[in-house]
Amino acid sequence: MVIPAAIGAAFLVVPLVGLVAQAPWGRLPTLLLTEATRSALWLSLWTSTAAAALCILVGTPLGWGFARAAIPGRRVLRGLVLTPLVLPPVVAGVALLSAFGRSGIIGAPLRTAFGVSIPYTSLAVVLAHAFVAMPFFVLSAEGAFRALPDRLEAQADSLGASPWRVFASVTLPLAAPGLLAATVLAWARSLGEFGATITFAGNYPGTTRTLPLEVYTQLQADPAAATAVSLVLFAVCLGVLIGLRERWWGALR
């Protein structure tokens, strides 16, 4: 078992070591301080943060519902909600266009009634990020709510607390560490999103070109710059995993 395990570990680790080894360390400050890289970094940071906030807003009730509520057709709904976990990113982008595009089932009425067009805007980046990150948040939030002991909520209910007060005063504070881990994980997933973003939002500098899209663009013109930006994303992802440690996985158990 040691030999195939070593091969599997090497298959995953060697490319990361190669990324670090071949990084242009001498030119790194210059490459990372270009206008294009700074613009892509800022866009990635605020759109990922907005997507994580959207996940908190609608993903928290959804995770609680899957863990605690008797939702009709819960298994089917849960399967559909988690589908973006395994959906090819480009298909996710096409699905978003079908919903929010100019002729989409939501996008067309918005354009007709208010003149609003979502695709190829920064809002489209936020929606693409939220679409791929939401399942991670919901799955972790569900695990956090499911791990809570029912007796504490039952005691609060027996003392006359309303359902909303039980949720706000007992359930939410107890689940907060798991929800925090879910938020960080969703944010990191948003930061690395590529396929759905380029399909639904495009690749326009300053508007929709996030860090992963900047890597894709630079790879065709300056591979060293692409490696430098990739190193930033790698460092962020590694930092998130180290920071979360076993909190997310514990929530899933």
C-alpha cells in the first residue's frame, strides 16, 4: 500500500512544488504590482467577499432547513442544490446565462422592465462565484446545524421563547464556528472560480477579469507573470486550509 500511496501523494504534491520552484522570485514584486494584476486582485477580493455574503444570507436558512426542517421533497431539493459541486464549470456558466442572460427566464423580464442586463458585468462575476460556492457553504452549514444537540433548543422552547428567538439566541451562536468555516471555504472557492465566470461574465479588464482569468490571459503572453499570480492564489488557498484545519471536516461529520 505504501508504493501506490506514495505515487498518489507525489502526483498531487509535485506540481505544487514545481509551481513554487519555478516562480520568478526575483521579478515577483514587479510582476505582482502591475496595473492589470492589482485590478484583478481587487476585483477578485470584493466579488468573492460579496459572493460569500450572499452565501451567508441565503445559504444559512437553506442549511438549517436541510438539517432541521421537514421540507417536502428534501432529498431531491438537496441533490439539486449540491449539483454545482460536480457540475462542469462551463456548464454552470451556460446555466447562469439561461437564467440571467438577456433572453434568460429571469434576465429577459429584468431587461424588458428595468433595462438591466446582468451578463458581462461585475454583478455577473458575483453571481457566478456564489453559484459555485453556495453548495460548499450549504453542505458545511447543514453539518454544523445537524451536530447541535436538540435538547438545548427544546429547553429554550419550553421556557416560552419564540422559534425566531430560539434560532437567534441558541441555534445560531452554537453553530457560529461551523458557519464561519463555511464562509471562509465559500470565499476561497469563489476566489478560484474560472469556468463559470469566463462563460457568464466574460474576461474584461477592470470589470470581470479576476485573478484566475488574469492567469489565463498572462499565460498566453508572459508565462512568468502567470506563474507569479498563480503563486498568490496557491498561497491564499493553502492559508485557508491551514486556518480551517479540521473545523469544516468536523462539521461535515
